[in-house]
Amino acid sequence: MKALLTTGEGPFGLSHEEVPDPVAGPGEALVRVRAVSVNRGELALAAVSPAGTRLGWDVAGTVVEAAADGSGPAPGTRVVGLADGAGWSERVALPVSRLAEIPAGVTDEQAAALPVAALTAWYGLRKAGPLLGRTVLVTGAGGGVGRIAVQLAAAAGARVVAWTGSPERGQGLAELGAEVVSTYEEAAGGGSDVLFDSVGGEVLTRAFVTLRRGGVAVVYGNTTRSELVLPPDWGRARPGVSLHNVFLFDEIERQDPGADLGALLGLCAAGRLDPQVAVTAPWDDPAEALKRLEGRSVNGKVVLRLP
């Protein structure tokens, strides 16, 4: 079978190569992949990985071989799942605990956009507790995780404030449920009860200051690659404030990702969650789509479609 492998020539240096077919373990299903999504973290890995490295976390496709232990979906079932890093392949063996059946009305491309982005938002916001009546500030709101977080927070009854790096990145966020859409320089929106941050650096510092007494800060990224700096009076001025970090591949060890993906897919099927697929490209010609993702000119997710 073919897979996308790094060439050692930067984030867009990928080539299709023949690799051995995967062998499924007892609790794994063999999936024929129809669509994969690309995350900025994968581009970062591609930029520093040696030639021949296989990447890919988000996959959607059809089960061709059920798990040998009898668990999980039957052959012919459309599924979405979370791979450990070899998902950009024609076939992949996935633990059934990380799989969910794709309901009617949800495309493979939409489903493929969900695992990393939606589960990160789902688990991060869960750390904040009930959101009804609270103000949630989402930084990096123009990206895949941010756009899901805005929708989930608004659906939970929160007043959502969305911060982005430019007005262009904020397009569409009001329609997804954000009451205030602002750039980092404007920093509009007033006080917040929950901060959901992916940016780090000065943006995190500025956003943290908005937290009220007993507020919750959840950090899931650091796109500025800078020191995470809190204000000197970070605790004294905000009694009861708490700070959490979310790293998805650690988090899923304590969660039920298959069931959670199923719940998110149910929201999609009901029209209550839009995966925000912004660009769909063939996987045999991904370079232009990946360049747009790297350059932050994509508001949402990039999905590659397999034949």
C-alpha cells in the first residue's frame, strides 16, 4: 500500500511511497482510509522529522477487517478514528477504543476533521466545569480547535469571546456563536470566567488578566513558541484561579475517546456542530493546501481525500 512519508525537506516535503500493509492487533480494526485531516502539529513534526517518517492522526474510512477479539465495528462500517502517527496511509490499524461509527449525513471529510480538534476542545472545556452563564474567552479562535471550542461553549450556554490574530481569521466566528470577535491587539470582551488558550506568550498574559475570581485557564498549545508568562499578581489578584494543561494523547489515556467521538459525531449529524472543513484537496497533491495551513490563511480544517 501507499503512504505519505517525509522527505526531510521541510513541512511540505512529502512523497508517496510503498510501505508494508498494517497488521492489526487483537483489539484493532483494519480501516481503509478515505480522508485524513492535517493539523499544524503534524506540519511542525514534518519540518524536523528525518526522511521516511510516517505521520497522521485524524483518519476516516471503512472497516475492512474487524478486530480479532470480536470488539468494535463490523466490516463495511464507516468509522473515524485517532491514529498514533501513521494515519496518512491507504490502510491503518486502529484500536477500537479510538473508533466511532460515522452516522448518516456526515461525510468522511467532515468526520476526519474531528478527532484531534474536537477532542482537544471537548476535553479542554470539560476541565472548566459547567459553562452555562459563564464567559469563555477562546484565543486562536480562527483555527480548527478554536472554531470547535467556540461552538461547544456557545451550545453549553456560555457567552463566548473569540480572539484571533487578524480580522480575516475571525470571519465566521459570530455565526458559530461568538458574541464578541476581536483581534489580540483590541483584546475586547471584558472579564472572563474561562480562558481557553493555544497561543501563549503575550496573548496568554493579556488573556489571563481578564479572568475573574475563581476563573479557570486551560492551555492546549503555544503557537508563538515563547515563554508562558503570567502576570506577577496572577493568583493574589484572582483568588481561586486554576491553570490546566491539555495534551490530547495523554488525555485520551484517562478518557473514552471512542464514545466521545461518537457524541461529537452525533452533534454533527444533528446540525449542532460544524467541523469547519475549509479546504479539501486530493492526497496526491497536498502541497498547496498545506502551505495555506502553514501560512494561517485557512479558517478551519484542511482535509486530504484519498481515491
